[in-house]
Amino acid sequence: MLTAFARAFKTPDLRKKLLFTFGIIVLYRLGAHIPVPGVDYGNVQQCVNQAKQGNNNLLGLMDMFSGGALLQITIFALGIMPYITASIILQLLTVVIPRLEALKKEGQSGQAKITQYTRYLTVALAILQGTGLVATAKSGALFSGCSVANQIVPDQSIFTIIVMVITMTAGTALVMWLGELITDRGVGNGMSILMFISIAAGFPGSLWAIKESGKLAKGWIEFGTVILIGFVMVALVVFVEQAQRRIPVQYAKRMIGRRSYGGTSTYIPLKVNQAGVIPVIFASSLLYIPILIVQFAGTSTSGWSAWIQQHLVDGKPIHTVIYFFLIVFFAFFYVAISFNPEEVADNMKKYGGFIPGIRAGRPTAEYLSYVLNRITWPGSLYLGLIALVPTMALAGFGGANANFPFGGTSILIIVGVGLETVKQIESQLQQRNYEGFLR
């Protein structure tokens, strides 16, 4: 693998793409450390340190996707999250809005139009999320347990708030542009690579925090245990992410004049984890809503507010059970809207394809739906178990659980993006008869 990397850098055009990608990554990480105008950076640092010690996971998901820039309130505080949300919304709307469905079927031109709509929606969501973040920081609710939380934004005038929102919105637009540059002029998968970098940037700090908070042999036993669990999880995720059910497809042979066309064999690859990381994101976001409501409602210790604070926080049995079942539900839900067996069956019938032993048309659609449901069950259970590993495996390590870096969402994204990027570089190396990464 190291030899393949060396050969990749010896190839002029591939070396240029890799260096361009590295340059964009450096700019992205630089912007994640530049504070937004109007923020007292010293107070922010003090509150961030207190929040880490107090295990405040309210905005942990968004902070992870921003590479730690959200709680630092930098120009890239919103990171790639508005674009991810916009992409998911457009994908869901494609199923229910006929105009978007027609654009999807138009091919490249229709996809370009949907991409343009995604950009507009990303900017709108960035304005909305930026306004919410500024309002939360201004009121002190962003760091509820911090003594200087109300002094994060010293000047609370309308002009300062507008400047902060515009700055974070422009930062999101710039991140989106940087991702598209990587896709066009780099190694591809620009948005995914930026997401990969954001998550990986928090690994060193989290691992060192586990070592510092450990009690066995000055923390080195906890540190080694986390590293071991991380390697086991990576191996498991790679195994499942690469697993797929290949449904054979045979195309009938046709005679046009004296020439014979068709008669080829191929297959439909159905991944075991067809939904990817989307169910984990959906479930995490949904469970954050009641905690967010309590955060803004105040510090009441009675009624529904107290029940949410006692049972719907990380590590509690009720939270764990609800989280697991939500992941399983969203896995089936997302697979149902992202893969249409009827459409696949119609396309196969149109081009003369059929599954051996299955009649074309409706029987093919029913067979594809049956196989998809069968493989979605292990995929959804796998997602639920991976997402709950930090809670189950490190319950005995106390504070280490809060800083566990190999969580479900992060490890799925890290492994998935890593595999896809390696495959793309592998394909470019194979074009030049070089030894590949995955051999």
C-alpha cells in the first residue's frame, strides 16, 4: 500500500490532484480556527473546556461534523451540516414531488438542476442555523453550565448579530465551494472528504483526553483499550460495508440484421447496509429535539422536563432502547424511499433483462423487495449495535465514555469515505497498470 502511494505521487496528473486536495484541506482546517467577528474568544475557550468536562452532548453531532468549529464559533462553525441536511431533504422530496422526480430521470441535466436547488437550500439552512446558533450563544444557552456564557457575545446589537450570521453563512457557502473544487479538480467526493477531515480532526484530542482521564496505569490501559476497540470496530465496519447481495441479471440476445446484441450477464449489487449512515443521523437528531426544548425551557426539575433530563440523555436505558429502535426504523424507511424495486424491474424489462427463474415485471419487483427486506434486517441491527458501542463497551471507564472517538456515526463515515476514496485512486492507478491499494 505504501508503494502504491509512492507510485501515485510519481504520476504527474494524480500527484497534482492529491496536492490540490491537500491544499483545500489545509484551507478548510484553517477556517475552522478563525473566530467569528463579535465573539469573545477567551470566554468561548473557557466555556468549551467546562463543557467537555461536564459531558455536554447537546450539540455534539453538529460539532463533530464541523470538526469542533461549532462550539468554537468560528467562520466555519456550521461546517458541512447545512449541505448534508439540504441533500437529505432534496432526496426525500424527490419521492413526493413529481417535478423533482422528473428532473432526476432527465439524467445529467436534471441532476445539475437538483444540485443547484441543493445549493440554494444550503444557504437558506445556513442562515437559519446561523441565526439559531448566534441566538443561543447570545442568551448563554449554548454553554448552560458556564459562568461566562452570557459574555460570549459582548456586543449584542442587531448589527453585530447580522454580521455574525452573514459571516457563518458565507463560511458555509465557501465550504460548499471547496468541496465542489475537490470533486472537480481533486480526487473526487469533495463533500465526503471534508466530512472525513472534520471527524478525523477530533480523534487526537479525544484519545488524549481518554488517557488523561484514565485511572489505570496513568490512563494507558484505557487508552490501549479504546485503540483496540477502534481497530475491531473498523474491521467490522469494513466487512459489513463491503458485503452485498448480488442478484444475477441476464439480458436476452437480439438479432438485428446479421449482428447479435445482448446475451450478457451482470448483477444488481444490494448492499447489506443500503442506508449508510443516514439512519444514525436521523435518530440522533430526533433524540436531540426534546433535550433542546428543555434547554430553552429553563432548569425546571418537575414534570416532563425533569423526566427528559433523567431518561433521555446518553447512557440512560430508555435513551439507549429508543435510539436503537429509531435507527432500525429509519434504516427501513430510508431504504424504502431510496430504492424503488418497481422502477428497477421496469428498466430491466425495457432493456430485455430478467432474473433467472423470475418472470419479468411485477414478479421481479416483488422478488427484489423480498430480498431487500431480508438484507435490511441485519444491516439495521448492525447500525444499531455500532451506534451503541460507546455506551455499552466503555460504561465501566467513567469519563472515557464521553470522549470515545470511535462512535457509530463517526466510524461509519470515516470507513465509508476512506474506502470510496481509496477505490477512486485505485481506479486511476489501474489505468496506468500500477499496483492498486486494495490488492
